[in-house]
Amino acid sequence: MPGSDIAIIGYAQSPSVRDADQSEVQLLVPTVSAAIEMAGIDRREIGFTCAGSCDYLTGGPFAFVSNLEAAGAWPPISESHVEADGAWAMYEAWMRLLEGDIDIALAFGSGKSSPSNPAEVWAQQLDPYYLAPLGVDPASLAAIQARALLDAGKASERDFAEVVSRSRRNAKGNPNAQLRGDVDAESLLAEPYFRAPLRKHDLPPISDAAVAVVMARGDRARQLCSRPAWIRGMDHRIEPHQPGMRDITSSASTTLAARKAGFDGGPLDVVELCSTFSPQEVILREALGLDAGTDINPSGGPLAANPIMAVGLIRIVEAASRIVEGTARTALAHATSGPLLQQNLVCLLEGE
Amino acid sequence: MSDSKVAAPESGAQEGATPKENLVMEHLVSLTYRERLTPNLNRFVDKLLDGQIVGHKCPSCGRVYVPSKGYCPLCVVATSEADEVEVVDTGTVTGFTIITPVAYYGQKATDPFVYASVLLDGADTPLNGQDIVGIPHEQLRMGLRVKAVWKPKEERSAEGISNRGWGGIGSVVSAFEATGEPDASEEVYKEHIF
């Protein structure tokens, strides 16, 4: 029996698309309902609900309030919201379950990046004195990180291209992915630079999507699901906000979060990493001590679909689904937030 | 886009006596958003410009949402054009505020004005932020019967309508006018105040 007595028993995600017709809450309504239906419960059995989203994406103040309607908020329910990826909403819901007085919790994440210009929006998450006024966009920051990796001799541009090639190839088996297909590293390397040393394909797509998970405790989880994905541990750690104050070629917070989540370097059947830019996979692989043979992001990962505020929780769902479906026994999922892997969350999952 | 200015240090400033203005930094931000109306709102606007008011009737509870959100938030059921119903342009004032404008930035009004919620006959959701005309402000009341004042077709636009839920139909229906009918009873609106 794994460390925590809480398991994922239901999940759903909407396909990631470049520009969804529906509102964010319209993406959530069928997604949350499908996760609840898969769990085989009535929504009134849910003891706690937590949502993750960011109003800056759609530009609607208090957009997160209407998102809650997807959970059925009348009569009133016990709920919370994090201005963060759904993975952090799941973390809060998991913590709530650990209290031991409720049996079922719901978490979801959603984001429509399409109405905004992400380069404008995400410059605003930087410190307001030195970086935000410069309007540094995520791609430029990622290029600095990539350059640092190359200069440190930790990776080559070919390594980045190989990550993209595998992501797109793996995404062929994922109906929810946005970018998929066979592209070899050679032809990717022939593309022009977008932000040197990064090429356009080293960046994630702009995506709209929603994702939801239902968790249950102990015997209730076993009753409801024949192969629950037990959450062995979950932890998140934070590094300095200012990228100039840390070594951006490594991720100490990922290493620590993984250890605190209970990862001891043992074998993993599935690894889903929130490597939003291709060089970050190199960093995360090293931070987790994964050997070269470990298959990363069988779903295609964020380079194949990047619905910000859902993309991290999607990593957990992709990992959990393989345990529930019986094709994997151990899995590690990672989510990130902030500039250049500033905050990292690790969720360790195990089948029985 | 950012436009930042840091006050230049004054020449000859004494160490340990930093002038206050050196601590002020302007950081002006504007973010641009472009979006299409959701299919349900797009349909609502098309009909509205034609002089019709449509909503969705929840297939589960039967409540009528005007305009539709594309789902029933109480039943958590998605709705579609198949659930479309038309409502009339007469209704009942369910609540109101008379606002005396103060000259804050962006406030163009100078005289007191009305923000009323109007429950159209056949709808379960009131239209908020409506102007009420044809009656002195001091006679405004819950239960007052009103009818839409439509702008001439050539002056109508979708300007005020957005996916974000604020803004209203003012670019098509300029106000609601008191009809002079007897007031509606509280039973009609007590579950639909806001």
C-alpha cells in the first residue's frame, strides 16, 4: 500500500485547440461532468472542489468565478481557487483529503490563451522593477536558458530537436494533442532561429483546453475504481523569482519536490514532464536523475499541446490514465509555474 | 506593452538622504485581447439586431437563460441551439439603483441615472444594468411593468456585448419604458431578483 491513501479515480480533458469557439466555462462543463461520470459518483458526494485558472488569459476579471459553475455550485459547495495551474488545485484538494473527514474531492484546471497575446501577458509575471518593464517574453527567457545550457556543455541544439521530434511522434497517439506527426531532428535543425538558439518548434503551441480529476480516499477509491492511481506523494518547491538569482541550467526545486514526494530513483513506467520549452526537458531529466532509457512524455507533452493553467494537471492525468488503464504501474508527473521552471510540483503515482 | 520611466537621480543628492521622487517608478501596462463571441452569444446578437430576444431553455430544469451561457449552471448541462426559445420584450423590474455620478476618471454621466434589473416575461434571468424611462426616479419600484425601447435598426450594434458577462444590450435596446400596467406581484420576481 503506497504512502498516501488517496487515489485518482476519474479524469477527463478537452482536446487542446488553437482557438476554441466556446467560453472557458463551456470547455469545463463537459470535461468536469465526464470526470465525475468516470468516477461513478454523484457530484453531491464531492466534499471539496478546487479550481486553477488565470484571469489574465481571457482578460475577464473574476472569470474564475463563473468557471466554478462547471462544478455545480448551487446549492453552495465547499470550494477554493488557485491562480495557478490545475496541478496546484489538485495539490490543495489532495491536502484537503488528507484531513481525513471527506472521501471525495474534485480538482480542475482551464485556460484559453487564444484571446490574449501571451508574450504581453506573461511579461507581467516578472518582477516589476527590472524585468517586466523590459517586456521580456517567455520565448526570450527560454532562449537565455537554452543558451546557458549550450554554454555549460549540458546539451546541444540537436538534443533540443530530438525532444521536439519525439514529442510530435508520441502525440500521434494522443487525440487531445494539437501538434503531431513525424518530423526528424535533421529537418528541424534546418529551420531558421526564432529566438536563437531556439527555433519555433522549440516553443509550445498556444492552446485552449480544460482538464479535471476526481480523487477518492481508501476503500471508497477501491469501490469506485478497479485500478485506482494511488498518489504516493505530492510536493512542490519554489526558487527565487528573479531568474538571475539562480542557476537556470538546473532545477534544484524539482529535485527536492521529487524527493519529498517519495521518489527514490526507482523504476518508472511513465514520466510526464511539463517541459514547456524543449531545453527544459534536458534540465528536468537531470534534476530527476532519469536515465537515458526513460520514455518521457508519451502523450507528446507541452510541446504538442500547451493549455496554460491546464497543462500541468494534464501531465498528472496522462500519467494516471496509464495506471488506471493497466499499462503502467509506476508514474511520475511534473508541473511547473513561474518564469524558467521557478516553481515545480511532482506527483508520484502507483498502481496496486 | 510596457512604458516605464524611472525618475533620474538628482545630481548632488546626499548619501542617506534619498529624495522621495527617486522611489517612484511608472509602469504603464496595456494588454490587448481579441475574441469572437461564443456561438450562443453570437446567435443572441444576430437575433437581437433583428429585434428578437432569444435564450436557451434548460432541457433538465426548464429554466430560460437570456442570453444563454451555453449551459445551465444549476443542472450543469450543456445547452445548444436546439434548446433555443424566444421571449417577449416586456417584463418586470426586479431591482434597481439610482446612481448619482461623481466625476471619477471615465465617468461621463453628470445627472442621476438608473441601473435596473428587468426580468423579461418568459425568462428566468434578469437583464441587469437597464435604464428605465417614462417614470420619475422617485416612482421606480420592484414589480414595475416595462417594455423595451428599441433603437432604430440602422443605429443598432453589438458593441456592448462580450463573452465576459458584463456590458449589456444597450447598443440595441436603449432603455425600458414603464407601460402603465398594474404592477406584477412579488411572486413573479422574488426568485429572480438579480
